[in-house]
Amino acid sequence: MKMYPITRAKLWLRALISGEKCIACGEMKTKGESLLCSECEDDLKRSHLLICPDCGAYARDCLCSTQIMREAGLDVLIKYAFYDASDKDAALNRIIRRLKRIPDRLAFAYFAAILSRHLSVVCNSRGYTKDNTLVVHIPRSRKTIARDGHDQAELFAAAVAKRMSFPHRAVIKRLKHGKAQKYLHIDERIENVKGMFCIKNAESVKGKNIILADDLVTTGATVSEAARTLFDAGASAVVCICIANSDKLRK
């Protein structure tokens, strides 16, 4: 896993101060260059080296969005790895579960640094600048935030924005909680998220390029509904970035 100077320095300092444990398995790490122990780092590499059946690229290099996302105008999905929810002991699954419980800002910065390589290419090719671009996130329900004490998508979006030197704004408002998406069929997921979001201030997104951040994207139903809401408010373009994509068609 490629490291970056600032992130590497923070990791070494964190390991020195706290005797840092692996963010996946909880065991003590043997080095300070990663947030993972060697075994979990190797396991995570296997996740991001899976091949996309659409473009033939590794997950870490794949920019393919899901069919639902493309129908909503989202043609780019930048992700670190493909996620298999059935493999509960996999390093990536443990990380996703942990970040839902613990507001580990350095972990989000770690993934934002890795993903910024492709995001920078996309932004440069499309003319995204700090003056015409916003990073926004898919907000969790107030009930979920109260339970976990933080919104992991918001922390991830903030890390992406800082890495890219773009502004981050909480412009999307969740109007309803809805059922848990993971228990629903794809058609039920689409119906479940209809009318779920609104934009707090349409002027804030009008004419803007939007980087829509979420920690985990499955079929893309939720981010697609958010994208439609952004487009209705006048956004010029929307691309999506996530840590993992668990669309079953891509395994």
C-alpha cells in the first residue's frame, strides 16, 4: 500500500505514542508505516487486486460505476477495493465495521491519500478546481449518529476535501431514515431511498462540480438518489468516491 510523507509521519508518531494496534484485527503492529499489521495488509491487498469484469482493471484502478449510478448521471466511482459482506473476517470488512463505531480521522486520511491519486486525475481532466468544486457526503440519520457518536461518511468526505484542497460542505439533508438497505432487494433499495434527501441551500451547489463521498457503496441506490437531488438543485456534475464497493455484480 503506497504511503505519502505527511500520512507516514503521522502514523509513526501515533505508533510511537500509543503502541498502535491494527485497525482490522486489533493485534499490535510491528511497524509504523501502516495502520495495519502485515497479515491484514496482505489480506486487504487481495481485495483491491480483484478484477472488475467490466473494464478488466484492478479494483484500486477501476473507475466503473454501477448501472443504477450511470442511470442517475454518475459515470465515475473511485474505490479502494471490492467488498464481500459475506466474508466477515476479511480485513476490509473489519475496517468498515470499525470505522462505523470509531471516529478514526487518521484512518480516513489514510484512505483519502491513497484514493487521491485517481481523484486528482479525474478532477484535472474535467477542470475541477477549488473554486468550482465541492466535496459533500451522504448523511447518516440522526438516530444512527446518536448511536455511534459520529458520521463516518462526513469524516471521510472531510479527509478527501483536505487532501484535495477542496471545500467540504454538509449540503445534503436526510428527510427520512428508511429501512436498512442491506436487507433489501435491489428494486426495494431504489424504492426505499426515493425522496430521502433534499439540499439545504440550492445556491451552494448550483453550477458546482460535486465529489460525493461515502464509506461504502453497494448497488449505488443511495448515492444515485443523492446525485439526482444534487442535479435537481443545479449541480453541473457529480462523481462518487468510496472506500469500498460491494456491488455483487463485480465480485
